[in-house]
Amino acid sequence: MSGAHRTPQDASGTPTDLDDVARTGPSRSDPSSSDPSRSGPDGPGPGRSAPARTSRRTGSPWAGPAWGVFGVLVTVAVWWAFTHAAAGASTMIAAFQPERMPGAVASLFERGVVVQDGLTSLWRLLCGLAVATGLGVPLGLLIGSYRRFRWTSAPVVQFLRMVSPLSWAPVAVALLGVGNAPVIFLVAAAAVWPITMNTAAGVKALDPLHLRVAETLGATPVERLRTVVLPSIRPFVMTGVRLALGISWVVIVPAEMLGVSSGLGYEILNARDRLAYDEMLVVILVIGLLGMALDQLAQWLLREPAPRR
Amino acid sequence: MGAAEPGLSRAAPASRPALTVRGLRKSYPGASSPALDGVDLTLRNGETLAVLGPSGSGKSTLLRAIAGLEPLDGGSIEFGDADERFAVVFQDPGLFPWLSVRQNIALGGRYRRNRDRFEDSRVDDLLGILGLTPLAHTPVQELSGGQAQRVSVGRALAVRPDVLLLDEPFSALDPATRKDLQLWLRGLATELDLTVFLVTHDVDEAITLGDRIGFFAGPRGFRQQWVPARDGTTAEQILAHYRGSDDGSGNWVI
């Protein structure tokens, strides 16, 4: 049948792991990952199949997570060893010792900053992503649909996406003042390009037959957009939003070090200024954990839906 | 262009033909000769016209022109009804994979142009007629080629077209499925009194389905026609035309 629904696919999960080759030989291949029509347009897509793959190879569904726990334990051990060995060199490293973390967590929670600042950062992230989606999807539709627009915009778009969004920070603060607005602006400036590029790739991957079917059934251009284009590009847009989410979370921390007095980025500087290095490290850990949780949440929220029944 | 319209009965005076094409011309930029250069045809209400012809003769271009998918250089296309209601079935079903079988058939109902003719209850009737009721809520990726093409016929019929345009609809299917679907469509055309314009390269398909068979020989149009039910046309007779068709005689108007 024609019209296989082209979908961005996880590009990070290689079909064959090296330790797997050693154990089982090269003959095992994964048909789901060799389908050429499922290659992603711009980096990794929703990684649906990774856990299933792991379990199929090693037999137990817990093998992957068990190795993950082992990795965390090794890291903590190295962390402990290093911070104890080098404790004499710097008070900061001494403050980073793992056993000091519970006290730092308690102190942060006592002051009520972690939850409050986490929520503030998340809120700014969502606002920035919303702005980026609102701009990126129409821009991507234009770039994907009209050659002349693509040619006209290409140099400017390529230029802008290679400029670190943080370069705009002084401009953002000068024009938008202090507060949420410049942070949201910087997040949106970072997030808009993956969404734009993925949307444009989705438009280019449209099945022309679908458009012709709609046209011969009498669809107006707006109806074609609604019933063919938007549903077709949905998986591409979702991939773009997920990529944008990761980039935004990276950008929001430095963005919050400028001109605001709340958020996780601010809290890092705040802890440093109070010489509470242990609390600073806790904030960094919270940033990483929240980022992981966000990515999981995005994978779940932005997964491809089953066809509506 | 042929001066006369030899021996072909016109539609009854009371009813206009479902489709009248006159002097159709179409050139592609850069091509040395036109794809269509003065093509005429008449399609009567309730009949199936099967259009046969060599590859590259332009028969698919003709269908696409009738479907409004090709801008014309000249000539006219008139439907019997002023609102030009037609629907097309392509070689590939082109089903929307994000919709179920039922939603694919109901697609036309989402377009304003079809609102006056489209009834949602008819979709369920159609599912029954097409033998697709058990598959109504199936994702279309799970259909076989023959099932998918039946869904695409249903999607076309759901908007109650005056003319059904079929562009090699079964050529991508295996021979057994193709034969089944030809007989199925024959029955459907009779049951629903469909007016069908069928482009095919399959001589047996043309004989099975066509009330009339037109031999499309090139840019100037049709060279010969057969009425299988009246003349007992055989595949051999038609194949003979493939071998010696370019005799330079004037075109026929069918």
C-alpha cells in the first residue's frame, strides 16, 4: 500500500551494539531500524524502540535499568573518591562531597527555593516553547511549501540558527527589561529553529497523492492544510518540539543568570554568592534530574497516537 | 479533427451527457509535440467508458485534465451538472494513514463543496455495499492492497459523484485480486447506476467493465471504439488495433 506514514525515527539507537556483536555475532539485525523511510529529518526523534531492543537482546527487561543503576553507583563512587582526595585543594570541592548533599537539600527546601524556582523555570520554558511553536510551525510551513520563500529566507535562517541565542541576552535585557520576558525570549530564540526545520522537512515529505486526493474531492487550500498537511507533518513537528525542549532546558539556565532573581539558573549564582557550594551542586543536580524527567514526559506526551477510531 | 461523429448514438435529447469534452488541447513546456491536440468525447449518463491505448498516448493526461489536475491550453470540458461533481480513484489508494477506514471514506464530507450531497449515514451504507463494515475502524495500514483500493472507491462514491474517474485503479494489484475487483466494480456500477470514465492498459479489464471501449491513439484522440455487449468484442480484435493502429486515418469522436 502506498502512503506509509513517514515518521521521524530515533537516530541515536544504532541497530547493532558492539558488545552485542561480540556475544551473538553480526547476524542479528533489527528490521524496524533498517527501514529507510523512517529516518529522521533533523536529529533524533521519539525513541520508542530503545527499551524493547535492549530487552530482546539480553533476555531480561531489567538488564538495561540494572546497568543504569550500576552506572550511577560507579559515578557516585568516583565523585566520592575525588571530592575526598581533593578536599584539601579547595573549599568548593570539599563542599561537593556526596554526604553533604542531604543537608544541602534540606536547607534548600527549608528556604522553599528549589520547588519555587523549579516551577518558575518550567513556566518560562513552557512560555518560550509556546512562542517558538507559534512562530516555528508557520515559518516551517512557508519554507516547506514555497520554493521562493525557502530561497529568500535560507541565508538569514542559516545565519540566525548559528548565532548562540545567549548572544542576544544583552539586547533582550535592554529591550525587554528584567523579569520573565528576556528569559522567555532567549528560550524561544533557541527553540524556534528545530521546530521550524522539522516542520519544513515534514512539508517536504508530504505525499503528493494525498494532496491530489483532497484537491479532487474539492478541498479548498485551507481545507487541504487542515485535513492533509497538518496531520501529515504532526510527527515531524512533535520531534522538533522535543528537540527544542532539550535545547531550551540547556539555554534557560544561563538565561536565568541575567537580569532575573528567580529560577534555577539564578539559584546557582545565588548559592555561589552565599558561598553555599553544596547547595549550588544540589541545584545543578535538580536541573539535570528535571531535564531527564522533562524529556521522558515529552516522549510520552508527543508519542505518535494510534489512528483515531 | 474528425468532421463527423460516425455511427455513435447521442444521449437521449432529454438528458444531457454526463461529460462532454471538445477540442481539448494540452502541451507540456519543452515537449516537441502536444500531449493532447483536439480531443473530443462524450460520456453518457450511467455508462462506463473504458479508455485503452498504448503507453504514452496521453490517456492518463486526458483523465487528469478532466479531473482539473492539468491546466488546459484549449478546448472545453462540460459536465452534465453545473457543479461539476466528479471523483477520482488513482492507481494507488492514497489513503490517509492517520485516519481509520471509515474516516477515510468520510473524508469528502469534511469539505464544504460536498456538504449538500454528503450524509454521514451514507458512509455506513457504503461500508456495507463495499463489504468493508467489519473493517470500518481498522487503521488503513493493516489493509491488503485490494481492501485499500475498495476503500478508495468508497471515498470517491461517498461524495455522490456524477462521474467517477478511474485512473488504472487495479493495475498495482495481483492478478486474482484485480479480477475480483473488476467483477466487483462491474456489479457496483450496475447497482448504483454509476457513470464511469476508466483509463486502463488492461484489455480484459476494458472488456469486463466497459459498456464502450475507446481506443485512444495519441494526441488527436480516439481512433476506434467497441461496444462489447453488442459486438461481442474479443481481446484479439482490440490487440490487433494496438499493432496497426497508426494508420493515419482521421480520429473518431466518441
